[in-house]
Amino acid sequence: MLFDMQRFETGHRVWGHNLIAIFLSSLLLGWTQFRYSWIERIAGWLASKIPSLKMRDQTFDVTGPRVGTVTFFGIALISQLLHLPCDMVVSGGKGLTDWAIQPFWPFSNAGFVYPMIPWGDVGPTVILMAGIIIAAKRPARLATVSMLTLLALSAYLVARAWARGTLIF
């Protein structure tokens, strides 16, 4: 998108959305977190700049125990693998073609797409952010809020696919 939509369409979802890129970037994130504790450092810096962000019962000690490389690698890997099906259903839109995901590139050019929600639709973001805000305000009901947020997101996904004419039973 930095240069033009054509390059974005042909490049980003191929080079950035394949299993090799996911594995390597997850490994890099895991190693850099273990080596540099950047999450703790950023949180500490933000807390020093914005006093309201300081946690009452926790301090950020970059010399203390850290999240291990394998743990952070696993979290990054799972997060990025979940990103692939999300991008498969959020695709295309007014004046845009549907962007197939090629998870096995460069070994295969097989692409997968099931365009249920047009790209740029703010609905999923609004639903997820509302869920996060409610969960933060009511931590004792985290499981219930999470379940209701996912149900609302699923209902929105189905409704948008039906409205777009891409819902297949």
C-alpha cells in the first residue's frame, strides 16, 4: 500500500502471509524478546511517560525473570497462524479484487480466499475493542465477556457474508 494497491495485492499477502514468513518472524520475535526484554522496556517507558499507566501491584523489572524464547515464539506463532484464516475471510471490497492467501508459497502457488467481509470494514475492530474494554472493566467475567465477544463477531461475520452474497451452506 505504500507504493500502490497493485503491489500490495500481489506482494503483501504472498510474501507476508506464508508459513515460512510466519515461522521466521515468530522466531525473531521470540529471540529479541528474550534477549532485549522489549515488552518490559516499552511498558516501563510508557509508565514513566504516562503516570496513569503505572500498575499498582506490578513493576516492570527488566532484570527479573523474562518470558522465554520458546514461550514467546509459541505465542507469536499461534497468533500469526490465526491471522491467516482471518485474512482469508476479510478480503476484497468496493473496487478491490479478492486477495488469496498463499500459505505454502514458495513451494506452491495455491491460494485460498473466502471473502465474507470486505477489507476496511470496521465492524470486527469495533466488536473486538468493545469486548476488550468490557473485559478490562469486568475482569471477574472474563470468560463470559470473551465468549460473548466471539459470538458477536461470528454473528457479524455471518451477517456480512449473507449481505455480500458470499454465504454458502
